Amino acid sequence: MTSDVSSNPILRTTLLWSGVVTVVLAVAAAIVGGLVAGPDGVWSALSGVILAAVFLGITGASILIANRWFGDPLYIPVFFGIVMGGWILKLIIFIVALIILRGQPWLEGPVFFVAVVVSVLASLAIDVVVLTRMRVPHVSDVSLPTTDPDDDLNRPLDDEKDPDTGKNAAP
């Protein structure tokens, strides 16, 4: 169950760089938000960056957690259960965030919106850079059969009948 899936290094690298960029964006967004809209702009920008980082981090983290069951017979249901649970968690966080942030006197809508959009675009750029630089084979996490190719050439086809028994000769 602890077999490492080939997507794990990609996800770990993406989460690491996303964390670093989130800190940089939080500082930059707080400065710009403060210049544009004062203290309310700072809090609006920080809220947007943090909310985007939480949403984007939940997906990568849920896949990394689900990949711990790789090789288990129940891997597929566990994987999709955990990832769908992450999506439900994001939906709940989104609804709670909307309820909490709606009508807040300190929330500057345009600053919040720009902070979220810039954070999402930065995350997408990180994903593209990490995926293009990682070296992962086209076919991964697969065990190939260990048969001799010459044995396959001498094996009868599925539709050939054994002349002695009249039954299908294929194993």
C-alpha cells in the first residue's frame, strides 16, 4: 500500500511552489491592496489570496492522500471517495466563505476579485511549469508481464482447436 505513484512528485512539487508563491502573492497583494484601498484593501487582498490557496491546495493534497492506497484492491473507490470528499469540502468552504464575506464592511470587492484571479493564474502557471519540467514516462505505474515473447509465438490462438481433444487449445 505504500508504493509511490508517479504523480506524487509532481503534486508535491506543485504544492511546494504554490505555497512559496502564495506567500509572495500575499505580501504583494497586501501592499497593493493597502495602496489602492487602505487597510480594507489589505484585508480584502489577503482574504482573496488565502481563499484561492486553500481551494487549490485541497485538490492536490486530497490526491496525495488518496494515492497512499495505490496497489490496494480498493484503490479506485478510495481514491474517488477522497477526491470527491475534497470537492465537497471545497463546496462547503465556498458557501461558508460567501456567507461570512457577504456584506462585510471591510471587504473591497475589486481588490478581493483581483487577488483571487491573480492567485489562480499563478497556480495555473506553476502547474504548467512543473508538469512540463517533470520527467514522467508516458506509461507509468504499470507492471508488464514477464513472459518470453518466443513462447507467445508458439502458443495457439484462442479460436484454434486442439486436434486431439477438439477443445480450445488456448490456455
